[in-house]
Amino acid sequence: MKKNFIISVNNTEDVNNVAKKLRDLGCKIDTISSFSGIITGSTELLLKELEIEGVKYVEEEREVKEM
């Protein structure tokens, strides 16, 4: 099952290198924010498998619903 993710990188200068590594793992990258060091995308992998070198944290992207 495909999961959407949000990744924060340790060093904003490495955000494009981390995104390339994630693509090489088979992830679909939706957005890369060089300023904030955030990458969003989707994957069939376990989110734990995305904790590669340069990644600060990984979390599943959730939809925020209006109350």
C-alpha cells in the first residue's frame, strides 16, 4: 500500500542529494523545499526504510480535515 511521507533532512544543503537517494529507492518525490529542508512524496516501502543518511525524521503525511 502506498504511503505519503514528509521527510526533514539534517542539513538543508543536502536536500537534493537525499531526494535523489529516495528516488533511487523507488520513492516518488512530490516536493523538495531547499529552504526548509523538507521533502514530500510517496512510497510502497516501510517508512522506517526511508531513514537513510541525511534524514532527520520521517513521518506519514496525514490529511487535515475541517471540523
